[in-house]
Amino acid sequence: MPASSNDFEWLTLRQLKGVASATPEPWCIRVQIENLSVREASNGKPYYELKLNDGTESLVWRVFDSSPAYLEVATCKRGGWIELAAHWADGKFGLEPRNASLRPLKDDEIQALLAGDEETRDRQKLDYETITNLTSQLADPRLRMLCGLFLQQHGVRFQRAAAARDYHHARRGGLVEHMAQMMRTAVQICVAYPALNRDLLVAGVLFHDCGKLWENNYAEDGFTMPHTLTGEMIGHIAMGLEVVNKLWRTVMDSPEAASWTLLEPPSELVRLHLLHLIGSHHGEMQFGSPVLPKTPEAIALHYIDNLDAKMEMFRRGYETSAELADGIYERVRPLPANLIRPLASVPPPAASAAAVREENEEGD
């Protein structure tokens, strides 16, 4: 008998992947149909393959003619929005919805899904504020104006872009999360290595992936990330160089630019160093960079980028990967091996009552 969502707990796909086991349990999800195609099984019969997305994760669902949802799926379209209720099990081929039923989402349910859960909204709001605050405090007026102009012109698009299509921060708003954490790391690294040009490094973080606003951008009204000829044929690094050059010309044409004539380092040198950070941030030519990192800031940016991407892969792996044995999780590509549960930190010792009393007395 098909499932009904009335008595089912609603989970995000990320939550579902984290709790599903071999034993089927009743849950429902609300998703957009990112892709829908008809394929042929080994017995010659057609089946539907749907890619579902809710902004936290994606899931491929194959619906055969034996499924109670087969006729319902036949009425679905790519880009549509559905609630899918089923008894979910983590089987041989991943998550399997059994005895599934579905219904179209209402407009208010779609808007709530697009807005994301409260935790995601709060986190991305804080992350965007971090980016705007750190870039607005840059000492170099040229880089400060360049960053402000970028956020002014492209901030809305920026806030819905993903950092990647698959491996890390591959979700609506993921690019903001990635860049904010990279900026926090960059600021701390500059404390440890004060010879680094902090303004250049922070600006490099903002602009290194700015081409992804066009390569990895979600539609305004959904979780689909369409491929474009520009993204495929030019790529985000080349597009990022073009974006910065265009913005730089606007900055240099501003009334403020007249006061920068004698500013050191010269404006043209600042532009070249920033472009170098964008062009070299993949670290190696075999990974898509047209030039190798040749400055301390370029090396720092490359490793900060790589570090944050890898930390996100670990985080996601602990949430969604199958546990092969106690503390051992299935590999998450492109990480090189299975994951091991991290070692818990020892909490700092609690302050003694006498120490607290002494501190309070000193304050008085």
C-alpha cells in the first residue's frame, strides 16, 4: 500500500542520508525534480530516473513499473516540486524509497524550501555579513572599492551560487559559505605570517571563484544548476579574470582614483597581483590553472582554498557516508581513503570556585 505523508516526519535529504538504515522507516521529503528521463531496463522495459534536490543534498530515484508511484511519476515534469512519502531504507544501491507516494507542493511550501531551513538561512546570513565586513575594512582603497562594487553589482547572484557541482559546498548559497570560511582562515594566517599582504589575500579570496557566479549558478526559482556554453567553454578562472578586469576599469574611472596616483604599490601592480591569485589558485596547470603560484599570497590562497574544500568533504562524509565499522566511514571522493572518526578534544578545565571568586574581587 502506498505511503501517506500525514503521519510521516519530514526530513531534509541530508538528514535522511544520515539516519537511514537497512530497516525501512517512514519519512517524507520535499524536493525539486532537477532532472527526469526515461531509461530502459535490462529486461527491455522503460523506467523513470529522477534526480531530486532540496538544497541540502541530491538523490537519484529510479522508478520501475512495479512501483506504486510509477503512474504518478509519469505526470511529473523536470523542474516540478513534490513531496515524496515512503518507507526509506539504505540498500545496496543507496537510499531506496519503498511504497512511495507523492503530491505536488503548494506555492508557499516551494518558497519555504527555496529559503532553506532556519539553520542554513542563519549561517549564510552570518557568512555574507562576514564577507561584507572584512572587505569593507581593507586598508587599500582600490581593493576596498573593487570588493564593494562586486558585492553591489553581483551580491544577489553571489548568494545563490554553489562552490562546486559535486564535491564541496555544492548547494544553493554554498559559495558564500566557502568564501566566508576562507576569509576567516586567511585573516588568521596573516596573524601567523604578518609578511603576507592581508588586503590582497582577502580580496583574492573574494575573487578567486567569482567566475562561478556564472559557471555554478542556480536558477532564481529552483535548485537546478544549468550548464551554459560560457561556463563549459571558458571556465570560472578565465571568467573571473574578465570580471575583475571589468570592475577594475570602473574603479579606475571613479573620481577617487585621482588621489591614488602616488599611492604605493602602484595600481597596475595591485591589479596584476590580484589577477595572479585568481589565475593560480588551483595550484597546478593539470588542475586548470593557467599559471603556477609565484607569490606568498598565491600559495596561501591555494592552500586555504584546498583546506576548506577538504574540511567540507570530511564534514559531509561524517553526515552521509555509510559506517563500515565502528569509527570507519565509507570514502568520499575525491578524498583518498575511507574516513576515520576524528579524535574528540579534551575540554579545558573548569575554573575553580576560588579562581572565579578571586577574579570577581579583582573586578570590584
